[in-house]
Amino acid sequence: MALIVQKFGGTSVGNPERIKNVARRVARYRAQGDQVVVVVSAMSGVTDGLIKLAREIMPLPTEREMDMLLATGEQTTIALTAMALHALDLAAVSLTGSQAGILTDDVHTKAKIQDIDPKEIHSLLDAGNVVIVAGFQGRTADGRITTLGRGGSDLTAIALAAAIKADLCQIYTDVDGVYTADPRIVPGARKLPEISYDEMLELASLGAKVMQSRSVEFAKKFGVVFEVRSSLNDNPGTIVKEETQNMEDVVIRGVSLDKNQAKITLVAVPDRPGVAARVFKAIGEAAINVDMIVQNISHGSGQPATDLSFTVDKPDLLKTRKVIDALRGEIGYEEVIADENIGKLSIVGVGMRSHSGVAAKMFETLASEGVNIGMISTSEIKISVVIDLARGEAAMRAVHAAFLG
Ligand code: ADP
Ligand code: ASP
Ligand code: MG
């Protein structure tokens, strides 16, 4: 008998038949005597639909109301999943994030989990229930509903697994596991039997949406080993865990493409101390995550000036523009250019630490495809480049073929 957390993503609960399928899987584990906590996402397309609805009312709704709205997606699925289990004569109770004891900070739309009080979950499990928890949501200390950032049901599952000390954490999705690249873009991608937290974290933060990056960060911090697997079959999935010695033998574990970034350039910013600090402090205070940053001295005539470029998540672009526009008088840049047509292509692998020539091979591959590189950033285990969005998928296939083909 084991205590298991099973998370089902949007496609896996995308219609009534799929929800019944989830219930049948849960029933199999119950029949073995396991205790099961189920975490569900909103049905596929529902969260996007709610965002669209809100934008039809106003372009930049308050984040408090966005959370109130978005949380309804998952609330629908917990109830339907409980009903599907009842239809199989299983005892099941649904809980919102708040009812499940998930406490967060008050950064609406990307709240961080601060604490989980699993009392209610434990007592419902002990009474013989399957407990179904709404993913992606929690509540602040003063009772406001928050959401955990897109893909946040993964985080709910992993945080709950840590809080209730689950024996097993399974992330069920619409692919068999974590692949060397998104199998929908790269037909030659291969399923990985295992991957380290650090590699999964890099891939996830660099666009491989199969796992929400914050959930992987959390799993690493609390040592939650988890499996990514398909809700449509019984194939073994991918185990995500601490790095083991032989993992460095492989140079590149995977390739990812992030199409969800936008580039902002402040043209002709006065070249004096404190300007970058001012810009990024204001952006940080607005809870906007900045990724790559590049600064170039412009060689025009007149006062020394620099062009300052950085990338943010596309949905944060409007908010970022607002922050930057408000700084115009104080800083005195010439103009702001926003470019949404970028893609960030990355290669990831702990083996990069002990192999040389990896960057050169990536750049040569892109050159031979005629793809221009706009920005570059590297860490010990990844290399990322910003390229033209329209060339992104072809470039991804070429780089995958060069390293993993
Ligand atoms: P869920 O709704 O179950 O959370 P997501 O749509 O968030 O599922 O994530 C699963 C999708 O992630 C897959 O359908 C796949 O297209 C995409 N994906 C991107 N990169 C990878 C990768 N390296 N391995 C597997 N899937 C990936
Ligand atoms: N429904 C949320 C989203 O679409 C959370 C999730 O699916 O994990 O981002
Ligand atoms: Mg997801």
C-alpha cells in the first residue's frame, strides 16, 4: 500500500470520456489498496479561453480578478473528477487549493507556495476517500484566491507530494515522458528514461512546457522524485531525480524552443552608473521576470549612450512597457522597441561541463542553416540563443539532428 499523488493535465481531463478514463486509472490504484491524491488541471483550452474573455473586457485586468477568474477552470474539473469516481462507486471528495491548505504569498497570477497544511487531506484519506485537489491555485493568509503561474498544477502536485510525504508522484500528460525535444516539433525526438533535476529545470525554463519550471525547482529543493508519463497508455515514463555519475557521459540531454518571449530594447540610454540598476529594479518590483540582458555601446555621435536589450515573457510585455514608459523622464532614453517575433533556442546537458566545442558546434549548425543569432547566453549546463521566431522550429530540428540525431 502506497500513498500516491497523481496529477492529470489539461488534455488528460479534456472531455468527459477522458475524465472517466482518469477515474478508471485511479480506481486501479485504489483496488491495490493505495491511497490516492489526485491533482487536476482545467480542461484543455479552458484557461486560455478565460484569459481571452477577460481581455475582451479590458486589456490589463487587475491580477486579483484574473486569479478569481482563472481558478474556476480547475474548480470545474475537481467536481467532475469526483463525480466520475462516484460513478465507479468510489468515495471521493474534491477540494479547492484553499480547502486543501495551500497557502501562498500575495503575488497574484504567479504566487509562490509558502506553506501547506495537509490536515484536511490526511483526514479525508484516512476516512477512505480519494482526495481531488484543484491544481494551480492557493490562497493568501487573508483569504484571497491566488494562482501559481501557467502550468502551475505541476507545482501543486509536487508540493503536495512533499507535504504529505507521498511514496510516489506521477505527472500524467499527453506524451509518454520527457523527450530530447518537443516530439510535436522534432519527429526524431527520443524519450529519456531519466533526467536530472537541473537538466529538467533548464529545459522547462527554456520552453519545454512538459513541466512547469517552478515545480521542478521545488522538486529539487525538497528531493521529490517524480515520473512524467502518459495518461493514455501504461508505458513507463521518465524519472526526474538527482544527478547520478554517469549522466555526464551524455553531452546534450535535450533541445528546447521558447516561443513565449519578447525582446525589449531601450535605444540610446545615457551611459552612466545606476541606469541598469534603476530599470531592472522597477521591473523586478512589478514582479516581471527578466531573462537575457545585453547592453551595447552605440557608436553614434553626441553623448555616450548604450542600447539595452532584454527578454521577458510575452504576457508581461504590456506591463513591462508601462514600467519602462514611466521611467522615460528620469532616465532619458530615445525610444523603446518591442519585438515579439523572437524564439529562444537552447541546448541543455550536464555533460557540457566536461566536453568542449559545444557552443561552436551549435553556432556552426545555425550558420549552415542561415539562421542569424540575436543574443547569446550560457550557463554551465546550457547555451541559449535568440533567433527569428519564423526560423525557430527548423533551427530546432537542425540543432537536434546535429547533437542527438
Ligand atoms: P499538461 O496539460 O498535461 O500539463 P502540457 O501541454 O503542459 O501538458 O505539456 C505536455 C506537452 O509538452 C506535450 O504535448 C509536448 O508537446 C510538450 N513538450 C515540450 N517539450 C517537450 C519535451 N522535451 N518532452 C515532452 N514533451 C514536450
Ligand atoms: N490550467 C492552468 C494552465 O493552463 C494550470 C495547468 O494546466 O497546470 O496554465
Ligand atoms: Mg502543463
